[in-house]
Amino acid sequence: MADYARLRTMHRPIHEGDLFSRLHPKMPRHNRAKLFAPFDALTGFDQSMDAETVFTVHPAELSEEMKQELDRKLNDLFAQYKKLPKKRSGRRGLLQVSILYFEVSSEQTMLHNDGIRGNYRWLSGDLLDIDQVRRTIDLGSRRLDMNFIYAIE
């Protein structure tokens, strides 16, 4: 028991100028950190944690002036779309449009259970169709709900 008590009180050995220090030089701290960097015990854990830390927001409420401005831009866009020929070949005759759109995140909405949540995104593309009855805009890759559009350029 006395031997173990002596071991607990001993300090770490210091090797300066002896055979051990010549055979095993002290490694710089940044090189020691590199030894452990590639080790990932839980594959995919970082990605799952990043998925949970996605910041989402509730959709903003537009003021009356902003709603009127957006309606004016939508009407102008619809008028330009109606002037285009019905038969368009390739990319000729298509309108280029950029839209600030609120994209609803169903996972975050279910996770927080406090209403609609999502993120704002700028989407750009060729305007393929405007459906005023269903209130949608078709950009080819996406069909956007007009209720979640916040700006048009």
C-alpha cells in the first residue's frame, strides 16, 4: 500500500538530455492534434447534429404597402407572360425571374410544433407558367405558392 501512495504523489518524469529524449523528441502541440483529427467514432453523427441545428424562422407578415408592391409586380409579370407567344422553342422567348421565396421545412415544423417554420431562399429560373387560379408560379424545377413569395426581381 505504501508503494502506491508514493506513486500517487510522484510527478511526471522530465526527460531533458537523456537517451529517452534523444530517441523520442517532444512533438509540437499542433502535430499531436493531427493524430486524433481523422478519428470519427460515430459515423454520421456530425451530420445528424447539423440537421438538428438548422435555424428556421416563421414566415414574416408583409405590410400593406409591401403586399401592394408585390401584387403590382405579380400583375406586371403576368402581363409580360401573356404577351409571350404560346409556342416557345427552347430558351427563346422565356422570361428570367428571381424570386425570394419562403420554403417550408416540414421536419422543423414537426420538431418545434409551433406553426409553420422554414427558410427564405432566392430562386432564379425561366418562367414557364403562372396559374392565377391555383396561385402558383412554375420555374421549371419548382412550382412556387404565391402565398410564400416575398420579393420578385
